Amino acid sequence: MKKEYVKRYEGNPILTKADVPYKVETVHNAGVVRHEGRYVMLFRSHLDTGRSILGKAVSEDGFRFTVEAEPFMVPAKEGVFAEYEAFGVEDPRIHPLEGAYYITYSAYSEHGVRIGLAKTTDFETLERVAFITQADYRNTVLFPEKIGGRYVKLDRPHSEISPWSMWIAYSPDLRHWGDSRVILKPVTYHWDQMKIGPGAPPIKTKKGWLTIYHGVYPTMDGSVYRLGVCLHQLDDPAVILGVSDRWILSPEDPWELVGYVHNVVFSCAAVPEEDGTVKLYWGAADTVMCAGTAVIDELVDLCLRCGRAPM
């Protein structure tokens, strides 16, 4: 019998557009973090213009969320942020770092898509910090601490020459980034052969940094988005210790198979718990939010025991 690495929450989907007190068409691709004893979710929603905003929901148990009355983040109205967010803000990841929460998000405009960095301490106020990539980049996650005296991020630049791959870069101040290099690439005729990208922010374990990433496979009926895992060396995360040859989650439930974009599970959040499990969150078919749990040690073991070459 095939091992089930992610146990789906029996109450899925955990959030839909019917739960939002203002008009939206979708609820998906959310960042989640624990803050002051509660779970805070920042979720993406399409409006009926086709463009995206971010909403906020809170939960006591990490599964049953209540959406706040107003959106948390909408495209800026003035300045450089307005120019580069004009088409919408999407796919937030939340990073506890040095006493604050840093939010990376995709900013869309006529110039393409680039990554914005924002900051909050209370999820009531929001400060836009900087754009930390050029176009075209998506799926940026930060490591939750400095490594070797520098901040570290993973992301996925767009390329028509090489399959869309995972890159690493470093910064002295969270604004200026360099020393970029590719560290993980798709494999031909494999579940992630079309493109890959970082999903949830990395989780620190005794054996390495665990990253949950998405992989895309093209079919005659469109692309299928699944989730996999890889493990980075603790003191040098550019070194990949293992990449699971198998996916850990694939579209199966009706709301994952059919929706705004069919056949999609896409994660921006994984919250580690004290009992060694992780709460995993994913957008299903770009339409609703789902959740499940996994055992961190089992995911780490999968990287090391059932691995493939990173490139």
C-alpha cells in the first residue's frame, strides 16, 4: 500500500469565497503563521476584474478560520509600488524573522511580475519595504534566520531557455540580493518536469532545511501541480542533501481537480508544531483553501531515502 505522507483535514476545504464578507471569486494560495497563540492566514483572492488582492483570516486551531471584514492588502495607490502592483498582489508567504513578520508577494503590472517585500509586527499595520527581484520572478521564500551572516532566499525566475528552476540568493540587508545560483531543476518525464518553485518557507530540522516545493507536469489536458520535498544543508543551503523522487501531495479531491485552474495543489505555507508534525496549507484548483498534516521526520527521510539528483 502506498504511503500517505500528507493526511488531508476531514473538513476540507477550510476556506471558500462564501466565507469572505466582501465580494471575491476565489480564496487560495495563502501564507499562514502562528502569532500570539493564534493562526493568521493571508490569502489571495481574485476579484471579478480578474485581478488579485490579499485577505486576512484568523483561527484558534489552524483549521477553522474567520475572515476579517476588510482586505488586508490591495495594490498600492501611489509611488513606485503602485506602478508595479497595478495588476494585483498575489501568493503571499509569511516569514517570522528577527521579531517581525516579513511577507513576500508577487506584484503584477504591465512590466511583468516581480517580488515585493512587506513587513508587519501585528498584522494590523503593513509596511512595504522594497522590491527584491526584477521581472520575471515568482515564489520567493526567506530562510527564517541568517546563515553565514547573510539573509537567504529561494525563488523561481522565468526562463524560456531552461526549465523553470529553483534558485538561491543572499543579502546583507534584505533589500540587495546577489550571489545567485540555480540549485534544483526539473527532471525530464518526471512529475515535476515542466517547472518547479519554492512553496512554503523552509523548516529547520536536525538533518537540514526542509523545503516543500511545487512541481508541474504537462499533460494533453493541461498541467498538473503537485507538491514535493527537498532537504538543504544547514550551514550551506545551496547544497541539496536530497530531493524526493515522489510527490507528497497530488490533486485528488473534487475541489482540487476542478476549479478556476484544474488539477492544482499549491502551497505557500507550512506551520511546524511542537509534536513534530507540520500543518500544511494549499490552494486547491486556484479556488479554495485546504489543509492537512504531515510528520516532519517522515518528509526528511523521504528526501534522504527515496531521492533523485537535484540537477
